[in-house]
Amino acid sequence: MRTALAMLAAPLLVIALVAHASELPGGPLIARPAQTPSAVITDPRPDKAHPPGMADVRIESHGERMNAVLYTAGGAAPHPAVVLFHGFPGNEQNLDLAQAIRRAGFTVLTLHYRGSWGSPGKFSFTNAMEDSDAALAFMRDPATVAKYNLDPRRIFVIGHSMGGMMTASATAHDPRVAGFVMISAWDIGAGAPQFADPEFRKKQLEGDFAANVIPLNTTPEALMDEMVANAAKWDFVDFAPALKSRPALILTADDGLTPDNQRLAAALKAAGDTDVTEEHMATDHSYSDKRIALASTIVRWLERHQASAGMAKAQ
């Protein structure tokens, strides 16, 4: 009987040791995935004097006022900040990322480009690039910095899909950006020439491309014509020389956009960028079953780089 009990207890002991391996002297017995940052899964401690919050803001851009929201971080110290650009047309706004990043101590700006989701004006890719510059200018405005307790030395830019293109453009135009993250970025210029093909164009007008335009103040034809006309200057690889001084996190998925993102990463490294991180996740374009992994990767990267950005600026 004792032998039988011992045989039964042995595998249970192994399970217990593995489950608590990280608590044993000498460290874990088995390799584990990177730890999920606390900010991704844990609410912050209450700070009654300086609580987190939300603020509706309007951002001026070429005569119109874009709808935007600031997720303001709690705490007294000046906060690092993130500008978060959504894609085309913006069905996935990545607001779970905004919340996790705020819990990590960053104030996060999200916005709707002119002519999208109720923001006044006309939507176009050209206008969206201008709007991205306007969003960064808003975050650097001394009035914004003072009102929302921001540290303008530690502003990062993150964009998903089309927002990745906006990230590359806005960061290239503002050398003070501390670093940037591109999530399955859509290289508009690389894919633009195919919209000149009548058969391809016809399929897009009958499919998802036309459906995506519904929340936007424009037409599918206008956007296709704009892409074709600007194909030569909208390859985001061409931004590499202006981006090479900043750390980059380039995330890809199983959505067909990986080769273009790999081209950008290679161009950044070739231009002399010594801090380029690439990570691929086996998921769809919206990272539907990798949201915790996505948030964890971004928060870990931001926490590391905001600290180094702060030290570099202080020297």
C-alpha cells in the first residue's frame, strides 16, 4: 500500500515542483514565456490626488477639428506619452492597447482623422498624413504639456495597419519622437500600382475595400486614384533614413504584410539603426487571439525605451 501511495505521489510532486519552479532556490526548472507585464493584467494602485482619466479633445488640422481622446495616466510625475493611430477605416481602434499603456504610466492619444468616424472634413491618405503630424504637434504644444502633465521628451508613436504608415510618416517628420511601433503596417505605396489594373479595381469596388470606405467621407474611387498617383513616394521604406535614429518595434502577423515590414526593418538596419526589434505572431491582421501577447510585447518595449529616453535626454 505504501509503495502504491509513493508511486501516486511522485508525479504529483513533479507537477508541484514545476508549478512552483520560479520559487525554488536556483531559479526555474523549465523555460517560461516572457512575463506578462503587470500593467496588462493588473489595475494600478489608486491615486486620489492624481487619478487617471479621460479627456475629449479637438485637434486642429488644416481648418478642421479632429475628434480625439486622451487617456490620461495617474500619478504626479510628468508622463511619457503615446500617439496611437488606427488603421483603415478604423474598425479596430486598439483601445485595449491604450488602456494597458496608460496603466503602464503613459498618457495615450487616440484620434479619428479628418473625414473619418464623425471628424469633420474630407478623408484621404494625404490628409491622414497631415493629421498625423497635427496630432504630434498637439502633444508638443506647451498648453497641452502643461494641462495634461506630459514629458515632451518621451513621446512615442504607435500605428496599426494604415496607422503604421501614418506612424512612419509622422515620426520621419518629427526627429524628437522617442521611438515608434508599427503593427502589421500597410505600405500604401508598395501595393498602390495594382489599383491601376481594371480587373483588380473592379474586385475591390465589389468587395471589402469599398465596404471599408462606408465610415469615411470619401469614395473608393477617389482613394484608389490617390494611391496610384502617389505610389512612387508612398513606399514607407523611403522613410528609413529619417527614422534610423530612433528605436523601432516592428510587429507582423499572418496577413500578407510581413514582407513589406521586413523590408522596412532591413532598410532601417542598413541605414544604421542599431535598435530594431522584430516579432511575428501567428494570428490575423487584428491580432484577434493574441491581444494579451500584443499588449505585453508593446508595454515591455515602451517601459524599457521610455526609461532610456529619459536618461538620454537628461544627460
